[in-house]
Amino acid sequence: MNIGKLLIISGIVIVLVGVIWTFIGKLPGDFSFKKGNVTVHFPIMTSIIVSIILSVIFFVIGRFR
């Protein structure tokens, strides 16, 4: 696979993750802490779901290579 196809596929995957993340938003497993002016956000559940989705996508792409 040449670098052009890899970049196109990577871009499509990033866009899809962005769209999905916009609709999903904050999940119950995500933690936010606010103390004064400082807010810290740990998107643990969102990261797990994005990881699973990307693993499935790359597995399917790998099967067709």
C-alpha cells in the first residue's frame, strides 16, 4: 500500500471518529473534575469505544489487503 492511500484512509478514519465523537458526546465512564478555574477531563469510556471502533476498522482493512 502506498503512502497516498494510507493517508486517505487515515483521514477518513479521523473524520469518522470525529463525527461519531460529536454525536456520542460525554459518556457515563468519562470523568470531569472542576476546581476553581481549572477543569480536568478524563474521557476513559470514550477512549475505549474509539479504540474498539478503530481496531475493528483496521482489522477489516487488513483483511482486504
